[in-house]
Amino acid sequence: MKLIRTMAAMIAVASVLSACGGGSDDVGKELGLTNPQIHFVHAIPSGPAVDFLVNGNAPSGQTNVSYKGVTNFTNINTGSTNVAYAATGTTTPLASGNFPNVAKGHEYTVLALPGTATPDIGLIDDPFDKGLLSNSARVRGFNASGNAPNLDLYLVQASNTNISNVSPTMAGVAFKNAVPASGQDSIYVSGGQYVLIATAAGSKTPIYQSQAFTLSNNADWLITSVPIGGALSQLAVGQIHLLIVQNGNTSTPSVELSNTLTGA
């Protein structure tokens, strides 16, 4: 009987969420019932197309990924999980890493990153700690630009893009790191019309400002800075763009926002 009552409660919550714009998949993640999911982002300019490897094998839909390419989520098993990426058609890793304790309900992101001598890798464990009745959008920043040691990212209303008296939404995003950090939950914001602005950490001088865009309720975004072309030695207007990684299974897993600043 207890199991039946629990299942009935879960169905009721799922019905409420659906009416509010959420979904049963979010319920399963929040309750830690769904399989862990993983996907891959290629952020190495001029790098070769690669295959994403999980425990030595390339999952379906995770192969032949080019620069600024983003794959949709695929299910993985729990426990220690090795990840890597290799030139397409091979299994010799260009870079590798490990998630020591993959857990149900979590989302995992692996990023191919430019390194000083050899390719590098970035890892994000997102515990997806969204409230069951929340329809807020989830947002996290990541710095994949070797020419940007630290970035401040501002998510501001499209109607007011003056950041002189505004604190960064994601402050001090260091190269190869996320804010909030891996293992912590994303930031929650209301849906609406927004603009993204990037500056060097501590500065109020934008080096990047996006066009206005819509951030929908229940969206799940990873905002990733990517270097443009071979721009790995300087940080200036036009040397980075922001790539929106839309988490979840979607027909458009990534969108690159254009820089509206002069010189971009």
C-alpha cells in the first residue's frame, strides 16, 4: 500500500508540473529516479572532429562532433565513469577525465577544451536540485576560452543593459571552470527577454554583448564562452563568443549568440 501511495503522489506532482509547464522528466530527476545523463561540447577552435567516449566506447549520437558542436543527452550507468574524446573513428584519447560517483537524477557535461600544449577536458556534475513545483529557468556559466583567465557574466533584462551598478550573475568564471561550480546546483531565474554581457573579471567594460533573446521558463542552459578562431593569446572585443548549450533532448542543442559590440 505504501508503494501505491508513493506512486500516486508522484503522479499527482507530475500532473501539477505539467499544468505549470514542467514535465515528468524533471520530477524524476528531482527525486533521483531517472538514469544519469551525459552530453558533450566541442570548444577547441580549429580542432578536429571528435568522438565522445564513455568508458572507452562512443554512445549513439556522440560521434563526429565539430567545433562548437553539442550533443544531446544520453543515459549512462551509475558509479565511477571514465570519459574522453578522440579523433573521429579512433579510440585513442586526446584528453580524458573521470566522474567518481555518477548518480541518478544528475546531468553531466564533458567539454573538449584548448590547452597550452595538448587538448584539455572540462567536467560538470549538475545535481539538478530543482524544486518540484518550480518553473524557473536554470542557468550555469563555463569558461572554455584560454584567452580569458577569468570572466564575469551578466544576465540582464533586455530593457536595461547598463551594468555599472549591477553585480555579475556569474562572477569570476575561471578557465576550465563553471559557476556555480561542478557539484552545485544551477542558478534559477525567471523567464523573460535578456541580454548576456561578458567582461574581464572585476571590470565593467564589456568585451561581449549579445543580442536580445528569450529565456523560457523551465529552460536548462549552460552558457559557455568559446574562443573565436585561433584567438588564444588576447582578450578583447571579438575574441570570444557565448555558446548556449540547451540541456535536454532538443532539436537545437546549441545556439551561438552574436556579439553586438563594435569590432566583434
